[in-house]
Amino acid sequence: MTANDPLRVALVGGEAAGSQAFKFLLSAGVDVPFVCAATEESAIQRLAAREGVRVLTPESIKTGALLQATLDSSVDLLLNVHSLSLLPGDLVAAPRVGSFNLH
């Protein structure tokens, strides 16, 4: 990553707060390689689909697919916004900068 590269932020989000965080990230020019919807059929899934951003399901947290996507995408920061999902320690530790829970 160079000084001119956008920050790569992955988002686990739920409810309106997750959607608003996603909209903010996009408007700020942040590279969002994927989102993980906290629930099935959520607003964040529909928004991500419209924006052409990959969507992972809540099951990806348990199966390890979210961790693999985080590693494969070289995520700098992982945000867990208004999600009731408990993220495993190896996932929380995976991003280069760190992970934050926002509730």
C-alpha cells in the first residue's frame, strides 16, 4: 500500500447503521472489496448489489469464508457496524490496521 492507495475497508453491517456506514465509505472514496450482511435479505445486501460490491452472507463468519475473503483482499480495516455477530479472534486480527466494533 502506498500513500496514494485508497484504504481497503471490509464491512460487516446490519440495520440502517450498517447501510449508512457503507454509503459513507463509498462517498469517501474508500475501496470496499466486500460487505458481510448481518442478516439475510438486508438493505446493505441490496445496496452492495447495486454498487457492484461482493456480498457475503452471515454464515461466512462461521465457515471461515469471511476470514479468507479478508486475507485474499488485503483488507486494511474491518468494521463491524450494528451487527450482533461475534467475530472470531483470527478474523479480528487479520486486517493490516485493525478491526473496530461500532454499536
